Amino acid sequence: MAPQHFVTAQQSPAPFFVTADRSSFKEGDEITGGEAQLLTCNGQPLSISSAGCGSSKVCFRKPLNCDPGVSPDCYFLSAMTSTRDTAIHLEMTGPSDGYIAIGFSDDQMMGNDNIFICGRDSNGIIQLQHAYSTGRRRPDIIPLGNVSDVKSSMKDDIISCSFTTRNPISTQRLVRSSSPYYLMFAHGPTSNGEIGHHTSTFISDTKMDISRPQVITNAIQPPIIKAHGALMLIAWMTTGSLGMITARYLKGVAKGKECWQDVWFQAHVFLMTLTVAATIIAFILSFSHVRGWSGGAHPVLGCVVMILAFFQPIVAMFRCGSQHRWLFLFNWSHALNAVAIKVLAVAAIFTGLSLIDSSEDKWLLKVMGGFVGWEATLYILLDVHMRCKRSGE
């Protein structure tokens, strides 16, 4: 069915008449009736800004203090209640290739949440949906109910929706509640009109009452996630790096044998054992907290790092003797796998930091970038020094 633009709107009461495309429908075809929310259709993006935050409306955003009217990288939610009735006017916007969504929850975990989704349908049109989540699966779509004044837009991959709801907010399907709630904001891809697993979320630090204008802050990461990140940084930016540097560049420095093994080799084994142990502990901590698959690139990279790091020392146990003719094959495969783990681990750290860095200038990513740049420079200088030393000999 094709929309008929620039046609005078029907102002009379139902039944309404619809003009159908004759290439798709012919006389005698039956058109099944249904319920839908009519959206305001225009070519201009919605004008959503942070004006009035804390004074006339509730605001929840990431990065902290961003303004969607100024910054295109701002995820933003605002809520304004009416003084005349129970109406709540909600606005949400943010960059996404599929959908953005807001949720009201009794806790900071997914499940039993009241959700509004603003995303692409199967035709690529931005639609508003009401949903209820029961856990770590796709939320159940429920009727919009008493929702009006729905507007949506998408420009430069920035999705925006605004609407007014008079539905009581409830985290139960049948029981209505007026208690304070945690706010959730998520975004992710869509496929044929169905939302996929969110690529990123942020949650309010406390429960809030949307009838009281305020600026809500994001929840800080729990200690278990901080421990996960710290262990991965120690593993792949400290002990792992030292272990690789020792094996490649410091053989001549740590000469001699202890317990029938070269000192450099024992140092390498000790450092890499610490690295693998820290990786395993960090891996267990993250999954024990999330209790499921969180989605996005970070867990994928983390799982690949865990698998490769787990098998690296096992394969090393079958290393052939120092005089064996095939030793070079082991050395190359061992080194290439180590480089692959290092690159993937650094990528996993970057994606992890991007999930928790709510600052507007992304200082965590910048510090990590400087750390990686310093380490890369060190490797280059050590390699140049080693080659110069060999050429001199």
C-alpha cells in the first residue's frame, strides 16, 4: 500500500478511506483492519535539546551534560509531566543504525521492565513501540495504549522520538505502580523491523520520580566490573607486554641458568602465567556479574582473547628441543599467536572503555591511546636496537 502525499486529510469521523496502489491491490482484495499509531511525517529532524533540564523536566544523558541540540553524539532522554492530568511527555534521541529505547525498572538489571522503543521497521521507517521485557530475550511488544502526539525522525543516523503517554508506568503486566524507577537507555541494530541485542546501555544511579524535574546521573560501574577491567589492563598492558619483551629482546641481558632453565625463559614463563591467570579471573568475573551475553563487540573480542590465551601455554608445553630442525615453526606460530592475542586484547580494552567512559571528551580512551602509542614506540626502538646490534656483530 502506497501513501498518497499532498492529499487533503480526511477530517470526518470513521470509517476512513485509504487509497491503495493498483499494482499491489485489485478490486475484490480483502484488506485486514488493524490498530496503529499515526506518526507526524515531515522531512525535518525533531528539535530536542537540554533546555529546561532540572528546572522543568527530568533529563538523563550520556556523555554527562551533553546537549543533543549541539552534539550529534549525545544520547538523551527527557520527561516532563503535565500539571493538568497524568500525561507524561517523553523525548529521546541518539545516534544509532537501528533503534534507541528507554526503560523503567525496579532494579539495575534487565527483566520486568516497561520499555518504549523508537526504531526502524521492516521498511526503514522510524516507529514507536511499547514493550515489556521478561529477561535476556527480545522484549514482548504490547499495545501502545493511551499514547498521543507521536513524532519521529531520523537524520544522519540520529534517531529521535517524542510522544505523550497517559499510560501508568508499571513494571508488572497487570499491577500498576507509581513508585520511583531506575531509568535505562539502550541502543542497537534492527533486522526486518525486529530489534537486536543492544550494543550499549546506561542506567541511572538511583531510582527517580519523573514528576520531579532533575538531572539524573549514570550509575557508576560496580566493583566487580572495575576488577575485571583492572585485571585485563594488568594482564595485557603490563605483565603480558613484559613477558613478550623479555622473550624477544632481553635474552642477552638475563644470561645463565637456574634449575636447568635459562633465566630469561623462566622470567617469560612466570610473566605469561600471571597474564593468563589474570585473564581467566577477569573473564569469570565479568560473566558472573552479567550472568549472560551482553552483546556488542567487547564480549566477542574478550572470548576470542580468552580462548587463544588459554591454548597458548598448552601448546608451549609441546615445544621441541632447542636444536630441533622444526623449532622455527614453533617459534613463528607461538609469536604470531601472541601478537594476535595482544592486538585483540587491546581492541577489547578499547571497546570496554568506550562502554564505561561517559565523559564528553572521552579521556579514558585518550589515555589508553597514549599508553598503546608509548608501548608501540618502545617495541620499535627495541627492534631497531636489536637489528643494529646484530649488524654490528
